[in-house]
Amino acid sequence: MTLRNRLGLLFLSFLILVTISVVATAWMVRDQDQDALVINLAGRQRMLVQQIISQTLQIQAGQNPDEHRQILRDATTVFDQTLTALIAGGETQYLPGQTVPIPAAGLETIRAELRDLQQRWTMFQDDLHIIETASPGSASFDTAIQSLQALAPQLVRQADEIVRLYEAESERKLAYLGWIQAGFFLCAVGLLVIGVVMIRRAIMTPLQTLKNAAQQIGQGDLDSPVQIAGPPEFTDLATSVDTMRAQLKTLTGELEARIYQRTRELTALYDVIREISSHLDIAHVLDSVTAKARDLLDSDVACLCLLDSAGESLMLKAYNGPQDAVCGSCVLAKHSVAAQVLGREEAMICDVGGCQTVAPDYRASHLAAPLQVGERVIGALCVGSTRAATYSDEQVRLLTELANSTAIALENARLYEQAERVAALEERQRIAADIHDGLAQTLSYVRLKTGRLADLIARDADEQAAQELTLISAAVDRADHEVRQSIASLRAVPVLDRTLQEHLADVVADFTQSVPEVAIDVVSADDHDVVLESDAMAQVLRVVQEALQNARRHASASRVTIRLERQGAVYRVMIHDNGCGFDPSAVNGKGHFGLSIMQARAARIGGDLMIEAAPGQGTHVILAWPVQQAMPA
């Protein structure tokens, strides 16, 4: 039986019990009212007997006999009517002008007493008839009075007995009503107990079992089946929960498999990205990407195409797969499929007649993704398979991520190649500057001395020629030293644990040793040690060296002051000499290659070079560069 039917039957039983109890109680209350009326009427019979005796005595006394006879007749009529109604049931007078129905006596003992009372009443009525018709004082009248007085106590006692019998019957009914109410109460308690037991067994126990099953499912136990014995509603609910458990188990297994697959793909993708990002050679990146894309997406061929400089064609740069998998090396960027691929932000599954670069046999499944760097598209990466419907949405996402990483790796490789070219150009400029600052000056000096030597030999000035040879030999030695220094500088890196002040002191010491006739003062207005990155340190020192050489060679200065200071976010090195000076506006670049090199060195460290000079007033060289080029001391 279903729980709904059980609860319905329980509630219906309780409703029937309450209804019966209410009806029985109402019936018993009504019966008690009827019994009270009968007892009241039976008790009135005793009063009527006493009233009749009183009225006969009044008639005997001769006081208003007619009036008393009328009262006597009325009392006799009420007594007779009530006695008849008590015996057989019917209506009787209750109040003046009011009649009430009463039932016949139910018990045989009461009916027997009433019949006996009726017999005595019959004899009593005979005497009453004589009193009503005979004259007071007559022998028959007096005899009737004596008979009435003898019968009256018997009637009164019998009337009292009848009242007692009615009261006993009423009490018996009240006791019966009490037992009925007790029975109803016991039945109600029984129904309540049955309801509690049924609710506990049919509702609470299955609910607790379901709660435990839900907790087990919530804790990850998807293997234990949900089994409940109970009403069909709970067994159906348990079946639904168990079905849900089985579905969750299936979905969890599928989710774990997908997570495992996704983790494997992401791990492989990470390895691929790390591998291609660790190389800055474009050719290596191209070959590596196509090989990894083919393996990662389980494809037969992988191709990578880059847009040409005009952005009109996709040029095949690398592929991995059989030789017959590629049938072309160029596709127009405005080609329908190519345009769709390049115009998207993620990979797309192409139709069978897609890219013309891949051979038709390898385009049963074809997946392509744009190579994007920011908002700029530089090419496309695609894979193909001889198997139809090979690629899923997850593989679309995977190729998109690989393409994005590839685009960044290719851009980094391209920027690295540009940086290498710039670095090579800067290195050539530095070597040219070193040659200009050292070897070129020395060779110019040697050429001058060689001409001087030739004149001396022509004039047979042997002693002076020997002196010139000595100077030429020293110049050659100095040139050799400078060349070796330039070669060493290609490999050497300035020592980072030394400050700019210490390096400047070394430069001044080397210069003073070779040119002792020039006095040099070094002033540091910054109390803190200045430590620069290796390249910045080298550029600053080269500028100072060039300024010192210019002061010696061109300005014929006898004193040079070098001042290092910091002004806000800028460092400054100022080199001032007391030489002959020059007019900066008259410099046309010819013969002043050193100034352009100094300016290039300043630009390399993000700084500026200023030349303040005037004929006869010396030269003031100012090198300024940002503080962020400095390292923590």
C-alpha cells in the first residue's frame, strides 16, 4: 500500500472516530435532556397527588368548593395525562399552555411500577369522582375522603420509586457514555500510536536512509547503491537517487577522463611551448612547431605559413609529414578559406576543399589557426589528416593555444635576429670608434713621422733620423698595444663590482702615464658610489677617453677637469680642458669622426652628449644619462 493511501486511511479512521464520538456525545446529551424532563415530570406526579389531597380537604371544609373542584379536576387531568404518556409515550402538559413529547418507559421495571401506579390511580380516581359529585358532609363523601387519605401515601411512595428508577436509568446511561468516551479516547490513542509508528517506519526511517545515501554521494562514494524498503513513494525516490548516483558516477568518470586528457594535452602543450620558446632561431622554431603540432593533434601533416611583406600571400615556411602531403607553397591571403582563417581569433575546422597547400588526400580532416601577435596576424598553422571527422572542439582549442604561443615565439625570434643585427652594427661602430680613437691616430702619427724621416735621410741628418725612428718605433708599439686592447675588449666585460669612480681613476692613471704633460683633476660631487651595467659603464669610459684624447691631440690642453655629479634622475660626467677650443658651428663632420662616435655611445645608453666650446676658451664635454642605468651599489 502506498504511503498516501496509508496516511489517507489513518486520517479517515481518525475522522470517523471523532465523528462517531461527537455524534454519540450529542445523542447522549440529548438523551440526558430527555431523561431530565421525564424525571421532572415523574417527580411532578408526587406533587400532583399532594395537591389533589389538599384540594379535597378544601372542598370538605366548604371554602369555595367550585374553585377547588376545578383545580382538582385540572390536577387530575395532568396527572392522568402524564401517567399515560410515561407508560405508552406521547405528549403531556409541561407548563400552562405548553405540551412536550416524552418517550415510553424503556425498562420493564419502570413500566411495571407505572402500571401498578396506574391501578392505584384508577381506584384513586373513583374516590375523586365521588368527591366531585357528592355533597360535603355526606356519608359517601366522608368515605371517599378516608379512602383518598389511605391511598395518597401509597401513590406518593410509588411516584418516588418511579423517580428513583428513572434517575438510576439516567445514571446508568451517563456511566455508559463515560465508557464510550473512554473507548473513543483509547481508540484515538491507538490511532496516534499507529500513526507515530507508521510515520517512523514509512517516513522517518526511509528519509534517514536517503540522508545517509546523500551524504555518501556528497563524500564521493558513488559505488554503494541506494536501497530503501518502504512505501512505493520512497522506493521510487530511492530509485531516482540511485539513478542519479549512477549518472554521477558515469559523468564523474567521463569528467576525470576529460580532465586527464586535458591535463595531458596541457602538459604536452607546455612542453612544446617551453621547447619552442627556448630557441631563438626562426628555422628551428618553424620545424619544431610543425613537428610538435603533428604529434600533439595526432595528425598526418602539419604546415606553417607566414604572410609575405605585402600581406597578400601565405608562404609555406615549414611542414612535417610525408613528401606528397604538400602540393603547393603559396596561397593568396584573400582566398576564401585563408581569409576565413586569418580573420578569426581561434582555430577553425575547414571543409574538405579548404587549403590548397595540403594535398587533397590529407584534407579529409583539416584544422587551421591564425598566428596572431596582439592585433597583428603574421600567418597560419594548420594540420591535416587522412581520416574524416578527426578533430574535436578540444583540439580546436588546443591548436589555438599552440598557434598563439607559436606566434609569440616567432616574434621573439624575429626580434632577436633584429637585435643581433643591431648589436653587430653597434659592435662594428664600437670597433670603428676604437680604431679611430687609437690605431687611426697612431697610424696618422706614424705617417707624419715617416715623411719627416724621409726628409731627414735626404738631408743626411742621421742623428735626427735616428730620433724619429725611435719615435716611430714607440708609436708602432703603442698601436700594437691599442690593437690588443681592442681585441681584448671584444671578449672582456667590465667588472661589475667596481664603481664608476674607480674606473675613472684607472682611465686617468693610464692617460697620465702616457701623457704626463697634461694635468688631470677628478671631482666626484656624488657621495654615493655609482655602479653601472657593463655596457653602460663601457660607453661612459669610452666617451671620457675620447674627450681626453681630443684635449691632447686637438686642443693642446695642459689641464683637464673631470667632474661626476647627479642632478635628480640624471648622472652627468663633465670634461673641461683649457685648450685652444673650436667653433662647433663650423664642424661639418669631416675630420671629426670622434664626435659622432661619442654621440652614438651616449645614445646607446639612453643619454645625451653636449659640446660647449669657443676658439681660445677651451672645450666643455657633457655626457648625461638616466639614473635607471645604474645598478644597486
